[in-house]
Amino acid sequence: MQSLLRECRKVAEDAALVGGEILRAHRFEPLEITHKDRQEVVTNVDRLSDEAICAVLRHAFPEHNIVSEESGMQQASSPYTWIVDPLDGTESYIRGMHISGVTVALAHAGKILLGVVYHPFYDELYVAVQGESTTLNGHSVRVTDVGELAQARLIIDYSPRDAMREHLNALEWDRGIKQMFRFGGSIALNMCQVAKGAVDGYLYGRVRNRVKSWDIAAAALLVQGAGGMTLDRQGQPLDPFRPQGFVWCGNGRLELAHLGRDRLSPD
């Protein structure tokens, strides 16, 4: 298994880098933009990146399954499944904000074995293998040890129509949270900020725009490999194979997961 994982890791890194290069190469060009369900957008760059990533994976492991946000399920006979988001943070990419990247994960028997997230505009390659420490460009990273809200830096991404908004605003003032960053972009990259200790926690709350496995599978393993945790609305370990309307990703010391239990309502 370890030999296979080492091979898979190298292939996943190559695939993410290939996809990221496409994101960089087209960032200043006019984009072909179409709409999917719930007004989600997709561009020609999403598709180009998807084709390149899947080509790398199929060449190395033609017997493996692939699930991609853009091309759907490519069924095979293997118990191994690659989970791909060729451009996580498409709207950010369209607006030139560059809070977007590529995610590649490998699943087997209901577990994520391998996760890779690449931020091409900062040339940051995050890698995690189950049971091992998360690395950023080959260097180990760890979550913070901040346990007091008054010292916490958080990334918040929730619907402006959600009941949680008022509560979070009150929490920020009443509890004196040091800093809240309110922005969307790539969910995976926001989670990576927790993994590398840039922020202490990340909260996602959008019931009508649930995140999927390609958004969170790789990044959840990265956070865990860095000593952090990812929880669902009930404060339970996050299931990356189920659509999620609430995600709390943190260093394990900040107690904010309970916010989703009573405060999160459909927007």
C-alpha cells in the first residue's frame, strides 16, 4: 500500500501542477463563461484544466475511477477513486482575484488516502497522505495553538441571508475576536490557510450552496495532517463524501463548531 501511495502522490502532484499551469496561462485571456445549476458558473479554463488533470491520472492509472466537478464520473473497475476539482474558486478566477486553485484527492473504501491542493498564483503545493504530516512545498506545516477567541483570526464565508450573519457579527464584537476575514473564493485554499497556520479557523455556511467532495476531500485531509479538525453542522467529524452546507475547519482548540447547530438556516 505504501509503495502505491508514493506513486499516487507523485502522480497527484503532477496532475495538480498541470492543472495549475493552465489556470496561470489563461488568467489574462477573455473567458468563455456559461452557467450551471443555482447560477454556478463554469469557464473554458475549468474544462481545459479538467481535461489535462484527468489525462495525467488516466495515463498513470487507467483502471482507477475519476470523479470530477466538470466531467462527472469516469467509471472503472478499481476500488480507487480520484476526486478532482480543476478550478476551485471559479468566480474568484473570473474576477481576477486569484483565490482559486486545483484539488486532487484519492479515495479507497470510504477513506481519503491522499490529498493535494495547488495554489498556482503563489506556487504553493499542499500535500497530505493518510497517517503522515501535511507539507507545503515539501516543508511540514502545523495549525496554530490559539485557543482564545480574543486572539483568533478567522475566515468566514456564509450567506448574507443566513441567520448566522447577525450572530457572527455580535460574536465578533462581544467576544472581541481579533480579526475576521469575510471572503469566498476557493474553499480548499481557505482550509489550507488553517493547515499552514495563517489563520486559526475557517467557517463555511451556505445551506443552499452545499460544498461537494471535490471541494473538501483533499483539503480536509490536509487540515487533519497538520493537526487540525474539520467538523460538520452537528460538531461531528466531517464526511467529505456528502454535500455539506456547514463546515467548521479549525486548529482543534477554538470552540466554534456549535454555531451550526442552531444558527444555520436555509438562505
